[in-house]
Amino acid sequence: MDLFSPLTVGDLDLANRVVMAPLTRLRSGMDAVPGTIVAEHYAQRASHGMIISEGVFPSAESRAYMGQPGIVTDEQVEGWRAVADAVHAQDGLIVMQLMHSGRVSHTDITGTDRIVSASAIAIDGEVRTPDGKKPFPVPHALTTDELAQVREEFVAAATRAIRAGMDGVELHSANGYLLHQFLSPASNRRTDAYGGSPEARAKFVIEVATAVAEAVGAGRVGIRISPAHNIQGVLETDDDDVRATYGALMEGLAPLGLAYLSLLHAEPAGAFVQALRARFEGVFIANSGFGKLTTKEEANGLIERREADAVAVGRASIANPDLVARWQGGHPENEPDPTTFYAPGAEGYTDYPSLPAA
């Protein structure tokens, strides 16, 4: 077994185990409709065993960034249909990551009258708005009734994604966004059934996953987590609490039969991550590359040692649309240009050369 062997992930059959990681790119304009350039970008990378899209907002209130795509309006659904069709025309698979920003946003971005989170605790820092940098606002703490509404927004978004032709959805419960905000005691100070103990803090994430799996089929639903990543004010610094919280989360997710667990951690082969993998009892996608470039050697080692079933790759996938062919043939790689990661337009997005032109 190696990176280039096939893999069944829930209802999906992957040609190889190189997964394109979800990567914020901000190319969808003010209307949040993914256009021709987005379809081209993903179609170029269709030789990956599976593409996981950038984070897509499921409701206006959940938008994190200008230029981020949504899956709320009919126009956005049609935009994603064109993306899915372009990827499928190249025999690829694409899963949409559903991302609710929670408090990682500003009303100047969402156009709504509030920002929401697990608790009324603002991020210490500034957010880039259309009018420049501003302090992160204090979010509204979602009521129990409002949690049910947010859960249904995830369900509706997942249903629209499948209707648009996407092969599945991934729930973004990592990197400090809303679902992650419920898991951390730093951002979740609730005193109701969704706060306090590790089990209570995991409750909302499990409920969302359960509802989405029931709506579109568990075999088309994955989830992404990043324990102790400590980003965007979502701090998880107590090792015992982290183990208890994510253990409770795995206990709640395991019976659902989700397609996969994608886990971002600096030590994917370590005892903590492997213990979570064992409790999940399903396909495990490892991702260690948030702060560094994932190499072929690292990725293949994880597969060959059976420490992961697949590997999510970020920067190398940005710079190499034909990454699988390059890795399989031992060809040189293009270098990613970080200055174009979040810039508009084709530069650093669709203009990286493939092998025949390299």
C-alpha cells in the first residue's frame, strides 16, 4: 500500500490517497459565487484522489472573508454545479467543506446585524474588513433555539451542495471556526447543556454531524478537526481536557459511520492522534502541513506505515496542479508563492504550469 493505491472513502472510490486539502483562496468576489476561474482551478487538480474545497459559508451570518464562496443562493449553487461538472469531466472527485465562521468575522463582511459564537467572547485582535482592519466584535452567544437553526443551516447547505453535484461535504470543526469554538473551554463558557464538561462541549458538533449525515448520507460526510492547534483565540492548552474533549467527540461520531476523519496536527503518527483515529473507527486522513510544506516522503511514509489511510496536502497542491503525477514520477515541483495565496485573479491560482509546460 502506498500513496498511489486506490482507497474507498465512504461512498467514494478514490484513485489514489493524495487528497487536496481545503485551502482558503478568496477568488469568488462580492457575490460569493464561484466563477469560471474557480472551476478551472479545481479541474486542474482533479488527478488528486479527492479534492476538498475551500471553506464555503452555509449562511450569510457565517461568512468569514470577502471573496469567500457561499452555498446559500441559487446563483451560488449553480456556480458550484459548474465546478463539480468541471472536476467530474476530468474524472475527479470533489467534496465541499462547509465552514461557519462564528466569531471569526465582522458585520462589515457578513452584512448582517450580528456575529455569533458559543459564548460572548471576542477574539483578541483585528479583522480585515472592506473598510480596513477593525477589532473583532463581541459575538452574540447563540441560544438553544438558535443552535437548532444553525444546525439546520448546515443541513440545508449540505443538501444544496449535493444538489449542485458535489460528491460529499466536510464539516469544518477546526482552526478556530464556529464548531471548534464549541469544543474549546477558552471560547465556550456556556452553562447549559452545550458547555462545561468535555462531553457537553462536544455535543453541538455531534448534533450537526448527525443531522447532516441523516440528510445526505453518512458515506458522503467527513469532518475536519485540529486538536490543540491554538489558533484564532481557540486555545486548547490542557492536555487532559484535550484528550477528554476529543475522546468524547470521537465517541459521539463513531456510531454515525462518517466517510472520514481529517485531522490537522503536527504529529499525525503520535499516540494522541492515533488513539483518536482508533476511536473514530473509520477512514483517517492525516494533515500535518499547516505550518510547513508536506513532502512526498512524509506523506508516503504515513501511508506505508499505515499511520493514515490518506494524506491531505495543501501548499504543494496549490503550486502543482498535477502533483500526483509529479510525485509518482519523481519529477521536480513548482514552488508555491505565498504572496498570491489570497490575492484576486489567475496569478498563483490557475497559472502554475503542469508537467508538459514546466
